[in-house]
Amino acid sequence: MTATEARVGFGEMMRRAVERDETIIVERGGRPMVVVMSIEEYERLSDLASERGGDALDRAIALGRAIRERRGTYTVPASETVLDELRGERDAELDDLR
């Protein structure tokens, strides 16, 4: 759901999360930004994380920050670009075998 849809339909979004037990991801500019879920589901996940020896959410957030720091300004190339490069390398290797 987009951020605009979430803002306009906030009450409906809350109802879906509670009554239908849906987990709703809200995006901005096509990127996931937040998750909306019922308090029961949140508490269940929090309890599960505690049973496993720590807060999984905190670890996930820390991992995300570490990845962004390491990545810096590096952007992930488009899949087509990667495939073209791999095909070029493969073709060069095949030419060497001939």
C-alpha cells in the first residue's frame, strides 16, 4: 500500500490489521518504509524474539544500518546489466575453448 493510500484509509488499514490479522507494508516511492500489524501480532513476535535470546527487530535494524553504511553510495546494478556482463564473460570463456 502506498503512503497516500495509508493516510487516506488509515481507519480501514487498522481494521484490516486487527480483524483480518493482516500485516500491511506501507511504501513511499515504491520502497517499503513501515509495517502495520495488530498489537497481538507484534506482541507475539516480540515474545518469540525474547525466547530466542534477544530482540530480533533490534538486530534487524542494526543489520540494515550496517549494510547501508558499508554500501555507502554504491547502488545495485540493474539485473539486465548483471546478466549482460555474465553472458559476456561466458561467451569469452566459450571462445577460448574453441
